[in-house]
Amino acid sequence: MIQITDLEKFYRTEEVQTIALNKLSFEVKQGEFVAIMGPSGCGKSTLLNILGLLDDPDGGSFKFNGEEVAGYNERKRSDLRKHNVGFVFQSFNLIDELTVFENVELPLIYTGVKPAERKKRVEEVLEKMQIMHRRNHFPQQLSGGQQQRVAVARAVVNNPKLILADEPTGNLDSTNGNEVMDLLIDLNEAGTTIIMVTHSEHDAKYSHRIIRMLDGQKVTENILA
Amino acid sequence: MLKNYFKIALRNLLKNKVYSFINISGLAIGMAATMLIGLWVADELTGNSYYKNRDTIAQIYQHQTNNGEVGTGPAIPRPLEFALRDKHGDNFKHIVMSSWNQPRYLQHGDKNINFQGNFMQEAAPEMLNLDILYGEKNGLKEKNSIMLAESTAKALFGEINVIGKIVKENNSTDLKVTAVYKDIPDNNAFYDLRYIIPWKFYVTHQEWIERSKDYWDNNSFQLFVQINDNTTMEAVSEKIEKVKQIGDPDMVQYNARMFLHPMNRWHLYSDFENGINVGGRIENVWLFGIIGFFILLLACINFVNLSTARSEKRATEVGIRKSIGSQRGQLIFQFLTESFLVVLFAFVIAIGIVLICLNGFNNLADKAIVFPWTNAWYWFASLVFILITALLSGSYPALYLSSFNPVAVLKGTFKAGRFSSLPRKILVVSQFTISAALIIGTMVVMNQIQFSKDRPTGYDKEGLIQIPVMSAEFMGKRDVMRNQFLSSGGAVDFTTASSPATSVWSNRSGYTWEDKQPGFQEDLAYTNVHYDFVKTFGLKLIEGRDFTREFASDSNAVILNKTAVEYMNLKDPIGKYIRDSDTEDPNEPLKIVGVVEDMLVQSPYEPVKQAMYVFDQYENVAFWNLRLNPTKSVSENLNLIENVFKKNFPNTPWDYQFVDEEYGKKFKSEERLASLAKIFTALAIFISCLGLFGLASFVAEQRTKEIGVRKVLGASISQLWLLLSKDFLTLVVISLVVASPIAYYLMSQWLQKFTYRTNVGWSVFAIACLGALLITIITVSFQAIKAAIANPVKSLRTE
């Protein structure tokens, strides 16, 4: 599903150039659950942003479903993103001014789904995430765990082929963290590919494969299942 | 999608009440001001739209050259009518002679009311397409008839179907009502035409008018025409240009040129300078149009500044939306939708403000504007106005906010760049530049008015009244009334004049005198006055004496003003003679008996014109002038004078004018301009300060932690106040530096139109600069001090 070869990304300031990704290569197959680990600043999040088509690499190749997407313009990236990728962030990133229902509904609006169908699908996913009773609440009225459930619901409501999770349990206590990981496992078992960036060895163990990075490069790769 | 945008916009508005209030109220005030100005401009631009024939109606004007100076005006001589009918009649549908609009007493039963109106020829109702309610359009056919405006009929009779009823004019002649027409709306020419009496009546009514039919130099009338459809104003103007010179070869030396001044240009383009139409009220239309636009711009700048300043708060939303598939165009549309919503709210409030203020505004602007609820064009224009305002205020924030990089935002590393506040600073500078320029401009206008008001008038206006006595009933009563007024004790001096004390109704030429330069074309302001003229008016005699009964020869005497002596180049004028080449008896020249200090009667902004005050031997009287008794109170004097008047004219309403009040009316137009400018300047400052207040509170909020740290490290409240305020003060200082030369240049240009004018002195700039700085300090300090006195522990904890 994902094939990256010699991927490069640099950050430049007025005086220095920092290499975030240094000729990184690996593949992720459809239905895999991959965890990416490494110390802060090793390029994990940069990689996730490129995989999520939020950012563009400076060099190398990035094939998504066999199609070369490196160098796509913003419009094409956005189009591909909204139909194929769901995001789960450490800090949940819900829109404070929208209710639970409206937050989850948002991706469907952008993909042009009709209101009746939207309602059905949002309710389905809220039921699945066991957050239906909070549908009319605003994010700040929810606990961290509940907010992350909503974020996961929003990530999956469009049935994306790929979910990118950036430290999804980083802001949660262990009980809520485990619940979120269970949700991700369920999604993965249902066929969704998951790439998760994490610092937590505990969370990484839920995945099929752990890629460890340092200084923008892959250092090890462990297959767990 | 749209619903989602509206929802989030509404929730954002409710969540940030202070910002919403500043944005919406600022925009509402700005929009209300712009709407009022818009209504005013529309009213000005649609002047004369009542007249269906306005494209073909014109007034005949003439240029006349005196000593190289071209004067232009609508006053024309009677023979012009005959020449146009005889020689050029095929160019016109209608030719209508008219008197000037003048007050007249109309009486029915016990009602005797003063109305403004004209004497006009038969075709007037047809040409003006008057809306006849009762009677016939040809109601001016019979000499002793009268057409009444609906309001006049109502006031006199209490009803409007009054055809055939009798109205007595000026207590003398009975006139039969032949038609009642609908009142002409306010922003149209002839709006004060409350009656029309046939021209035939006018001509036979007073001897001088009858006699004037042969005099090409008696420019005492008006002439309106409607041209034929197959010709143009320019073509007809060209044809009639020399008609006066042909009629009277004497006019060749004055290069008298006739032309048509089209009705479409009457209202806005009525000023002529040296023979060229240089505009008129259109300047005010532009001026207020620009002010309106600027006020709206100021309010839009607030919106832009507050939206972009608070961008970090919206950044996360932008990042999330982008990450889940929103394209930049969609985000731009979303933010524009938000600004549209804000503008829509502001518009609704603005309409409320306009409705509340419309009456006051009408009083101030001397208008009768009605809110155009049922005018589809108005609502269409409003929609365009809303969209333009939304685009003006929403475009930059939409482009700015939608440009955020989702990666940086979602990572939490987003910080507005070092130069991100630069556009905001530029906009604040623009705002205060506009406000400061308006402050300076308004002050210069006020200074100019005060400067002109302080100008010596050359006579004593206080305690001087004038009684209009233009109807026949007053003829021959001068001496009797004088004696009665003086013996009543209400007045100490009495004279008469053929013009009001604050105007000159007649200008004359055709005189000769000793030492007159060959070819010199004089143009003298001419007023007939009577005994005790100098004394009654409180004029200062430079040499010679007043008209007095002790000299029988005064029946052929004249007093000149100082400017006339210089103008005519008279050395030792007293005792010299001025000969009128038009008088029937050229052997009776006018003897100069006195020279007085210049008496300011015309524009207070122009030099005093050369004037001659000729002793009135034929009772050419328009006003009785009385100097009130200084030993009694004004009301006491007026009572005594009124009693004398009523005793002699029991059926005539008692009417008088204070000369100082009449003089004060000369400043009305400029004072109106100043009042409007003051209000709009105050609004501009208020809106700018509102924005500054919002920005100050934003900066204080943004720098909470810094303030806390500084305070913990020992910063005093005044140091913190300075820290937070100095950026804004710097911006305002820059604005003042930019605004001052601009305002200086513009106001110097504006002052050029007044010959008698003040300077744009440094004090104006000093006051404006100090004022602007003071306002800024007050506005900014509230937030700065609030932040500075906050408990640092609390502010550090908020981080």
C-alpha cells in the first residue's frame, strides 16, 4: 500500500539546514499495523505528515497504492487525503466550537456525502466508539479518553484505507490509553492499515511490526506477529 | 457545508464576546455612517428627478466681462424673452419668464400667511409637468388668477379642492384659484414654489417692471426654457450666445454671452469662475462620499486586524480541517462566510442606528430624507454594500488564515512569524492617518468659519432690525411710519433700503465720472437708501456726511464705500459727481456726499464689493431698517414697534428680521459642513479607538506570561504600562507624521476657494497631534494597566 524509497526531508532556517528524513525506505502492506518509534527529533512525525499527505518530501519516492504521490500539489494531496487517510493526534485536535456529532461529521461534509447518509454514518461510528450519548456535547465537556474516542471516530467515519496515529495515547491515562489502543486493534482487524508513531513500548506491542528510527533513518525493524 | 460554516461562525461570535462586540459594533457604526452618507449622496444625485422633462429644461444664464473678469449669473433682462421668441423660437418647446422666488402674503378669511412663490408665464405648469390635483394646467391664462400648491391650499382653506375660490395677495388684489398642484418634493428645484401667479399680473403690477421691457441692462428676471427634442443644449447655446449683444450694441463691450444651463446640472454644478463651470455641490458629494468610504474602511480595518491578530486561536481549526480534507479554497470561502455573517449582523444594527439618527441627520444636513423601505434599488445597493464590506474586511483574514501549514499547527509549533504583525501595524497607521487627517481638516474648516465670523463687518448688526415692505400697501407710508416708530420709543433711528442689509439685489454699470479711465467697465453694487442711512446702520464715516433732511440737494446724492473710491480711482471724492448715462435726466448727476467704511453684506469669504448707496427719491423700498432703542430691552422695543405696525396695517402679519441673525445665515452652508465633518471625524476616531482597544487587549493577553515574569523580576506598573503602550504610541506618531503633510496640502487647496481665508497654522497640527496621542493613551492604557496590575502568580499559572 505504501512504498517509500530514499525519502528525504530538510528543514532550513536562515543559518542551518536540518535533515529530518535521510534516505528513508520501507513498505507497508494493506492491513498492516506498523508502529514507528524513536527519540524526539528523529523524524517520526515528519514521516507521518508525509505519509498523511500533509507535507511534501524534498527527495525520494512515495508511492501510495502504487501511485507516485511525491510532488503532488496541495489540491491533489487534499483530494487523496480526504478519501484515504484518517488522522488521530496526541492532542485530539477536535474543533472546540463543534459538538461531538459535528466534529465527526466534518470529513463526510468535505467528501460531499448527503446529509441523511452523514447522519446514519456518524451515528453508526459513535455507537461503535460508545460515545453516542455524548453526541451533543462540546469537546471541552468531555474527558481526555472520550475526546480521543471522538477523534478516532472522526478518523474512521470516512472508512479510510489508512489511519495515521501520532502518539494517540500520549495525553491519556493508562485505562483510557488501553481503550484507544483496543479501538485501533479493532479497526485494524476490520482491514484498516494503521501506522502509529509512539514513544510507548507498551502501545507498540499492539502492532505487527516496529520500525525504529534515529536521525531520520531506519535503524531496526522488528516483526511482532 | 454552508450550514456548518454558519454554525461555527455563530459559535465563534458567541464565544469571543468582546471581539465580536468590537467587530460588530465598529462595523455597524461605520456602516450606519456610510449608509447615512449614502442616502445623502443619493439625495444629492437624484436632485430634480421629479421633472420628467429635466433633460430638455434649462435656465438662461449669461456671462458678462467687466475689466477682464467674467461674471456669470442667471439674472437676465426682459427684452431677451422677446428676442428668443422672435428669432430663435423654433428651438424651444416652451419659453417661461419668471420672477425670483419671493415671499408673499396670501389671505383667505382670517388666515393671512406668508408663502414663497413665483410669478411665471403660462407654459410653466406644462414645462415643469406639475401634478395637477384640481383645476387645469393652463391656470395662468387669466391675469388675476393663482395656482396653489396642495400644502398652501390646505393651510389657507383647510382643504385642497378650492378651485374658483378667492385669495387676496399682499392685502391688495383678489386672485382666483385656478389650479391646485401637488407639492414639489424637497430635493428638486422649485421645491418652495408654494404658489404661481401669472407673469401678466407681475408685469402690470409694478411700474418698473412694465418699463423694463426695453432695457437690456436691467438684469432683474429669470428665464426658463424647454428645448425641442431635435436639438441639444450646446447647439441652442451657440445660437443664442450673441442675442444680447445684437439687441443692445452697448453690451458688446461687456461681451455679454447667453447660454443654457441645463436642469440636470443646476443642483450639483452651479458654480462659475471666470466664465467656466467649476462644479458646486458636487464637491461636497465627493467629499462626503470619500469620508463615508474611509469610515467604512476604518471599520473594516478593525475586522482585519482583530481577525489576523487572533489567528493563532483559529490555527488549530485550520490545521484540522486541512488534515481531514478541506482545500484552501474551501477555507477561504468559510472565512468569507464568517465575515459575511458579521457584516450582515452589523448591517441590521446599522439600519437601526440609521433609523434612530435619520431625523437628527436631516436637521443637521438640512434634508428631508426618508428611509427608502420600498425602494428595490436601495435593497439591491445594500446587498452590494454588504458584499463589498464583507470582501473588504474578510479577504485578507481569509487568505491569511487559510494559508497556515497544518503540520506546524497540529504539531503545536505554530507561531505567527516575526513580521506577521507588520500588515496590522500598517493598517493601524492607515487608520490613524485617516483619523488624524479628518481631525486636522475639521479644525481648519472650523477655524475658517470662525475667522470669517470674526471679520469686521463695517456696521453695527446688533440691535438692527429690518421689516420687509415689498407690497404696494406700504408705498407712500415711509415718513409717517418713521415718525411713529421713533416717537414710540422702540427705535432711535430709521432708514429704508432697496436690498436687505445682508445682500445686494442690484448691480449697475453705465456711469461716468471725472478722471474715469477710458474703456473702464465699472460694476457697482447698487442700493437705494434714505435719510439717516449711516446713522441707522452704525456705519463709520471716513469723510463727508450722512443723507440728511437739512440738505434739499440730497435727492441726488450718493455715498460710496471705501472700496468704490479706490475702484473708481477718485481723488478727493466728496463733492464730485457721478453721472448715470441711463437716467432720464442726465443733467442731474449724483453728488458724492460721503464715503463710508466697507460694509460687508455679501459673502463673508470674499472681498467687499465696490458699492454705491444712492439716495432714494422714488421710494424704491424693500425694507425698513430700524435701530432699536438701546435703553430698553429688545422685547420691549419689539412690542412698541409691533404696536405701531399693527395700528397702521391691521391685516398684515407682523414680520421682521434681526440683521445679525440674517448675517449669521451666511455661514450656514459651511457650518453644516463643519457639523457633519465633526460628527464623522468623531466616528472615525471612535472606530479607530475601538480597533486599538481590541488590539491592545489582544497584545495584553498574548504577553500575559511576559508581564508576569517582568513583574516578578521587579518591573513597576508604569514600566509595564510603557512596555505595552509604546508600540501603539509609536504607530500613532507615525500616522501623525504621514497625515500632517497630506492634510496640510488638502486643506490649503480647500482654503483657496475663499479669498478671505485663514492659514493652516501650526497650532492646528499641535492640537490634533496632542489630541490623537491623548486618545491613544487613554484607549491603550485601560488594557495595559489592567494587565500590569494583575497578580503575576495568576498570570504565570495561566501558562
